Amino acid sequence: MKRILSVFLALAVILCSTSVVFASEDTTATEISSAAQFAEIANNLSGSYKLTANITLDKGMSETFAGTFDGNGYTINLGDNATQGVFATVNNATIKNLTVKGTVTATVNAGAVAGAATGTVTFINCKNLADVMAKTAGAGYVGGILGNGYDGCTGVTFENCVNYGKVDVAGNTKNNSNGGIVGVGKNATIDTCVNYGEIVGQNKSGGLIGWNTNKLTVSNSANFGAVTVSVSGREGQAGGAVGYLGGSATGSLANFFNGGQVNGGVVGVYAGSPSISNCVNVGTTVNAMVGSGTAATSGCYFLEGTDADSTGATSKTSDEIKALNLTGFAKQEGYDYPLPSGIEYITKEDAEIVRISTADGFKKIASDLSGDYKLTQNIDLSNCGYVAISDFTGVLDGNGYTIDLGTNATQGVFASVNNATIKNLTVKGTVTATVNAGAVAGAATGTVTFINCKNLADVVAKTAGASYVGGILGNGYDGCTGVTFENCVNYGKVDVAGNTKNNSNGGIVGVGRNATIDTCVNYGEIVGQNKSGGLIGWNTNKLTVSNSANFGAVTVSVSGREGQAGGAVGYLGGSATGSLANFFNGGQVNGGVVGVYAGSPSISNCVNVGTTVNAMVGSGTAATSGCYFLAGKGTDSTGATSKTSDEIKALNLTGYAKQEGYDYPLPSGIDYISKEEAAAVRISTSDDFKNIIANDLSGSYVLTTNIDLSTGYTAISGFTGVLDGKGYTVNLGNNATQGIFATASNCTIKNLTVKGTINATANTGAFVGKVVAVGSTKAKATFINCKNYANISSVSAAGYVGGILGNGYDGCDGATFSNCINYGSIYLWDNSNNVDAGGMVGVVRNAVVENCMNYGRLDGKRYTGGLIGWSTNKLEISDCANFGAVYSRSFGRARGGAVGNLGSASTGYIKDFLNAGQATNGVAGSKDDTYTPSISISYCVNVATTDYAVTNIVNAVPTECYCLEDKNNTGKDDPTDTTIKTSEEMKELKITGFTVPEDIYGVEYPVPSTLTLTTNEVVVTAAEGGSVSPSGTVKVNYGRSVNFRVTASEGYYADDCSYNGAVITLNNNNVYTTPEIKASATFDAQFAKLEDVDVSDAVHMYSPYTSSKEDTEHYGNNGSVITFARAPKVGPVTVTECGLLVDETNGMTADELVYGAKEVRVLAFDLETKKLTENGHYGILIYNNSYTESKTYKVRAYAKYSNGKIAYGDLSEIAFGAISAQ
């Protein structure tokens, strides 16, 4: 088992803040943006100050600072030769929101933020990245944040502080102390603080504090750094939290986690009396909680086998600690053990990154061009006066977020970059440039890398001064030694048509020197003068293109040799070397894969299916290997092979793979997505869903995981955007009163599943409650591949209810449902209003429903339909099916498998429809005979129990429609319009657009060919001795029950049968009917041999009743005995004979009184004319003709069983003279 230390060393766990700009309560603070302004603090040491930029100091403040200093999220760089921290001494001061980096080598008390503190001092959200060293004898106390918080100090507080730096006093001969947060403290409070740095000391060394006197309060904090001391003995022991607790120390140490290697305990030396509780130690220590001293802990745990303990802490295995549920602790992503809550644990490298969440924060990059930045929000630069930053030399991590340049940008995000890295960034907007232009950067010098960058912006440069233009980068040539693009995509149009300057443009980069383009795609249209390429317009020196593709059209207006465009490269200069491999072109290009080939790069493993003049090279001489092009789409002289479309589809090329939605094999490792999807905002949490969508109702959104909205969610109103569920599920919980959206207009929702329970109070659908108009203009809605599992009920909703959409009539001019399925039930039976219900929609105007199905049971109040409750205006239903029962309480005639009620004004058609659910009016219904819609009904099949075969609409004339015999009251429908078929005929029915599915249990009728039924598999197993029908793996249509018949072989019986692991009981016909099957299931039958059935204890004889003399007249003889016994059925084994055995010798033992023995009289129960009771009871009346000659007889009940075995009851006695007749 790896020790926790190695895990945390690898992950570099630290605490960080989350924004580049911190709120400042003091609006009068003096702003500081330079070292010179910092030095002026000496003129007012009690003032209030705020950093507005990162600064570098030649030296810190030597005077005692007594004011407030707000770092505002910025960093002070002390350089590598500092002898003190930012402040030598602070008095009654507050320091907050400050990061310090550099190296401090001190000769006195030292901390990266302050050397010493007097009075009462507070440090809030301070981070130290600097190593702090003090190895001379004069150096007093040393800490990551503060050195000395003891001499002259009445109290020091640290909140949300973190130390990354090494704190090293090894070699310092003075007997002092050091700690990750503070060296020594008096009345110290340390809350929500973390040390990551290595602590190297002489003695009294701690992960958080080296030495404390008086009161100490440590809470909700952690140490991951190694803590070692060189002094031996009692004071030499180090502590993960505290090195030395002095004799006067009081207070508490709670909710602390140690993961660092410490040659002591959580506390090194415990000489005071602070309480220690709720602490966890998984680091390697000498002692678990206390290195030296006597202490009693509560609720503390340590890792078994790493240390010892005498404080009452509990030893746990690694797995046991992982499973602990401790107050104030929580699981953290990426970590095995629970850690103190409220801390953001990130890597050390990430801690040095400046987070940007606003446009103003982004602008401040200009003040530190070499910084490391990360976006934490989408940034809108469109209306904030942003001027593209030049000469950026740092790192920008877009973190998956988007920068919006607006529609009037004249440059991209950066005008120029130098030796920079830009990654994980999406850019949108429009750039109309007058100089070198790219959506991410105009020009690059030095060596520059772009990773996972996406451009959605059109980049246009039509003036003579615009040199080079690309989707990501414009100019990667002048001053550039190398430019790399990895996993970059361009969707924008790159257009330089009309630019009279003889330059180049490309989807990824306009011009490049030593360019590497790996796993990149261009979708955008490239319109150029000359030297235009899908990936790169012009390249010199070395070029490496691999695993990339172009789908955009590439055209140039200049004629002649240089005028030819390329799917990959427009112009390969004469000095160009390198390789072009694993490239696919699907775009229309008036050139080849390469436009002009003047260099010597190799070209291999490329495929061109786009329309080009020449397949591989437009102009120039080249030899290719392993390349293919589509026959008839161009000519070739490079050695590439012409293939038909089917032949290219069948190619098995290294580095290529089939991609969903594409005919041809494409380079592997690329996520091929549309521009619309690329522009969408990713939603990965319930908070994202609640807040982001509500703040931008017209946005485009993509789920990246399942979303739980079961708590605290209110249905969003007014959604007008696009939501792509990507196959994920939104859980509404069990107490929802609406679906996802209360109202929507002109929205598209696709690839989404909803589950939960909705108790509706208004217009309700699991996806949208109501489509509302935009102003006075009616709106539309589109639902694609949406699935609803939510059950909806209501007793008071005044509106309409549907599985997908509730109300598509008021304010709606059209709703489209494509490939949608409703599985949920709708129950409105007890509703006080006349509410309509449908599997897709309750009420709708101008509906298009295609390839949709309903499986849910629908109990409506008024108009109810498997797909639509009430339809008006135009209706188009095709290739759909209903499997759910459809009921209507108030209007029995207004229910149908497709539509419950078609209004008189309805037009359109219902075709290629299957109804397999109970519905009064078959496929379509109407309120009464006064409704006469102009609707055509054709190619429909009805196999359910209905009053009407197809419809009750009086003027409807169904064509090519079929119904199942004995299922319909055909007297209510014109039999000439609907063909009646038997079950066998229905199986063989050949109807246009329908097929009979194979191997789906119970579906033995035609189904629209475009539908894929939802099936679940029941795996059936049967042991030796019998069989189950159906057998094997049974595919079952969603919600259908299965009748399993269990048949035992001769000599066997069905023993234990189970469904989904639970034992079940077969009926009298050995059949088990499952519940509705809505998930995968199992059925198992076990058999046993009949001969193995034990009947030995089955028979029981009760005490006989002997008559008295007074009974003689009643029985008609001298006397009698009535014997009673029980011979029940034993499992599958039945009684074939039973009765009483009588010992006529009166001397037999139980073993001798058996069936067939001599001198044993058999009195058999007459099973032919009499019956055993349900429990197997029977009685035998025995008469005695010689009452006066009384004798005692031994008797025994017996029973023969169908498996050939005989069972006996216990030996009993009856008293008579001689046995007479039975």
C-alpha cells in the first residue's frame, strides 16, 4: 500500500482562491501598481492600501506597518535574493488576498508576508510560494506566512492561508522554531489553512505552527508537507499541526488532517492542555497524535501500521479511513481519504495561476504579459473597450470557456504572442482585420503552442494591409521559430477575397514557419486570393501535419500556379520539408490536398473525397504513398489510388476509424462535432443548469453528465435556446410540480431523457409546460430524440398535460416531435378540470410527429390520445406507434391510439401508424359526430381491443388499414375501409412501410419499419430436469408481461423458481406471469427428482374416538371407533392411497406394523368416492360387533405417494373386541 504522502506529493494538494478580483470593503484604499508606489507606504504606515497589479520588489518594507493591505488577488515577487518578506514587522495590521513568491534568506525573524507581528494581527487569504530559509544563528523564528507572532504579540489570526514554500532552518544553531504558517505564536488562531511545503527544523517544527504559548485554536486545516527536526530527545519531535505546545497552552485542535511524513505526531510535544478532537493522521509519524506528553483525544483516527498511540485515538485500515463519515470532513475529487471541508484542494502549479472571471480581469493581463492565467467564466469582450493585447508571453488556459469578441472586433484575443501557450479556449464573434489576424492571435514570434483551441468567429481581412489571416493564428512566420497546433478546430469563415495584397490564409493558420499541426480540423469556408489551405495557407521550413481533416470549401481567385488551393496546405515553399500524413479532405477545393508543392515533405496515408482539380497535388511534382482519392473527383500523378465511394468506405487504414454520422473512415482521436455543438455551453452540475440557463435563456447548451434537479429547482420560464442532452438524464425527483421548463418559445430540445414524478398544477410536460408567443407572434418548438420516464398526475391542473409538452396551442404555431418516446404514465382521472392528455403533447396546433412512440398508460379527464390529446389545424403523423392503454373519463369517444380528438378544422394525415394499446376509437377519435376534420388515415394497423377499428370520425375514409379479428367492434366502422385479419394473417401481413420484428416476445404483428422498439432482455435459465418456455434470452417490448410456462421432465418436478432472484409461485398450470418488464430481468427454474421428495414425516394420526354404550343406537352397531389422520400433498407429490393399518396380533412394533406385512389388516380410505380435505385430512369409522369382548388393537395411519414412497404415522391403539367392517 502506497503511503498517503506519495499521493499528496504527486498531486500537490493546496488551497486556492477562485477569482482574480477580490471585493474590497475599503473604497478609499490607496491603489498600488508599482514597486515605487509600494515604497511610499512608508509615508503613511497606518493607511489602507490595495494592489492593482502584480509587482516585483527589490526589498520589502523595513518600517513597522500598522494599516490594512489588500493584495486584491495579485502577487508580490520578492525575487531570489530577498533577506526579509514583504513586511519586516506588522503591528495591529490586517494583510489579506495576497500571494508572495520568490526566495527569502533571512538573518532575523522571517516570513514571506511578515517577519514579526506585535499587537493583534490578522492574515486572510494569504498564500506563500516562496522558500523561506534562515540558517544563521541570529535568525529567530521562521514561518511560511509569519515568522514571530510571540514577542510583543497579543494575538495572531490566520484564515484561509496556505504555504507551498519550503521553510528551512537546518544549520541554525539557535534553539528556535519554524512552521508552515507561522514559526511561533501567542494566542494563535489558525482556521481553514493548509501547508504543503517541506518543513526542515532544529526543533519545535510544525506543519502549521512551530511553537505556541497561551491559547491555540486550530480548526479545519491540513498538512501534507514532510516535517523533520535534527535535535533529538523530547523537544526534538515535530508535529503535523504543532511542533511544541508550551506548558501554558490552552485551546483546541480540531478537524485536522495530516498526510505528511512527520517524525513526531499531530502534535510533537504536548506540554499544555488544549483539547484534540476529530483529527485524522494518515502520514508516517512516530506517534499518531502526540509525540511526547500525555493527552486524551476524542474522535481521532490514524492509519494502521504507520505509528503508535496512547491518547485514545482509533487505529483504522486504509479502507476504513476512506469510508469514515466525519463531521466537518468530506470526500474531495481525486483524493482517497476524507479531508476537512471548505477548502479547495488543487495542485501547486495551479495555485500560481491567476484566475479570470470578468472582462476587466482579462484586460489586466496587459499588466503582466508573462503571467499564467486561467478563465473561470465565459468572458464577453464585445462592449468593454477591449484592445487586443500585444506581446503576450505567458500561458492562457481557457479552461473550456469562451471569449466573445463581438461583431466589431478588428483583432482577435491577442494582437501578438511570443513564446506563449494558449489552450482550452473557444473564441466567437467576428473579426474584421486590417493587419495580421487570427481569432486567437494575429501574429506569433518565438515558439508558440496552441492546444485545444476552437474558433467560431468569422475572420475577414479585405484591405491591402492585412497580411496573413487564419482561423486560430494569422502570422506564424515573421519572427517565429516554430508554431504548434494540437486538437484545434476552426468553424469560422476565413475570408480575404478582395484583399489586393499577395498573401495567404488558412483554417488554422495563415502562414507558418516550422509548423506542426496535429489532430486538427477545419470546417470553415476558406476564401482567398492565393496560397489558401484548409489547415495552413503557406508554410516554409519544416511542416508536420498529422491526424487531421478538412471539410470546408477552399477557393482562390488568383489564377495560375500560385492560385491553386489545398485541402491541407495552400502553398508549400521550396524550403519546406517534413511530412503530411493521416489527412482526410472532404471539402471542395480548387486544387489538391496540397495546392502548390514546391518543397520536399512526404505525403502518406491521405484520403481525398472532396471535389478537387487534382487529387493530391495541384501543382508540382510529388510522390505519395498509401493515398487514395474518390474516382471522378480529380486527377492524380503522384501515385495515389483511385477508389469508388464504396471502396473508400471499406478501407481499413492505420490511424483511421469509422465515425458516427460519417460515411468514410476518418483520422482517429478527433471528436467530430458540428459548429452548433461546439458553440454550446457545457452543463455539468445542477447549479450550472439552474443558474447558467436562467441567466441566458437564448443560449445553446450541452449536458456533459446526468443532472439531478430533485432539490431546490424551479422550472425555468421563457427558454428560447437549444438544449442538447447528449443522451444524459435530468432527474426531477419525486416532488416536482413542473417539468424542466415552465414555458418556452422557438426552442429546440434534443437527445435528452427525463425521469421523476410530477404533481402538476398547470400546463405541464416533462420537458416544457407551455409554448408561449414572442410578443404577438406565435412561437414553435422542436423536440428530437427526447424520452420521458416521469409519471405525471394532477387533481387541479387547469391546462393541458403531455409526456413531452403540455400546451402547444396557446401562443404556439407549430410543434415538431421526432424520434421521441413517452414511457411515463399520466393520471388525470380525478382532476377537477377538463384536462387533455397525450403521450407527446396535451393539445397542439400544427403538429408534426414522426418516428415517435408511447408506452405509458394515459388516464385523461377529457380528450386523450397515445400521442396527442387534442389536435387542431394541420397535423402530420407518420411512422409512429402506441402501446399504452388510453382512457378518458368525461369523453369516452374522444380517445385514440394516435389522437384523442381531432378538431373540425384539422387537416393533414395519419399514416404508417400502429396501435397496440387499448383505445376506444382505435387510431383516432373525435368528440362526437359534429366534428368532421379533413384528415386522411392510411396504412394503419390496430391490434388492440377497441370499439372502432380505426376511427369514429364520421367522414373519415381509411385506406390500407388493418385490424385484428375479435379485437374490434367492426359494426362501428365500415368493414370495407378496414381489412380484418386473424392473428396468423397479421403475422404474415405485407404492408408498405411495415415489418414484423423478429424475436420480440408478443410482438407478432407489423410495426412501422423506421421504429426501433424499446426492448428489455429476460435471461431464462433452467436446471436439469425440465424446461421453460419461452427460453434462452427473451427480448420483451417495454412494459409487456411474459407468461413463463415451466414443464418438468418425467420423474422430476419444478422445485424453486425465481424472478429477478426472488422466489415465485407458479399457478395451477405451472405458469408464472411477470410484472410489466421495464428493465433487464432474469427467470430461473430449478428442478428436483420426484423420488427424492421426503414424505417420511408427512402422515400424522390423531387420537381415535371410541364410542360408549350410549352411542350404540346412534352407530347402529354394538360400538365403534373413529380414527382421524392427515396425509397431505408433499410438494409436487400427491397421495395415491391412504388409510389405517391394524395389527391383528396386537404385538407388533412400529417397524413391524407396515404395509404388506403378515397379519396386518389394511383399512383403506375410499379415494374414488371420497375426498381428502384441502390439508389432507381423512377419517375411518370402524365398527365392533362384539363390544362385550373388548380388546386393544395397535393401529397406524399410512399413505402411499405418487413417487412410490409410503409414509406412516405414529403407532396408536384402539380398544374393541373384534374388528368388524369399515
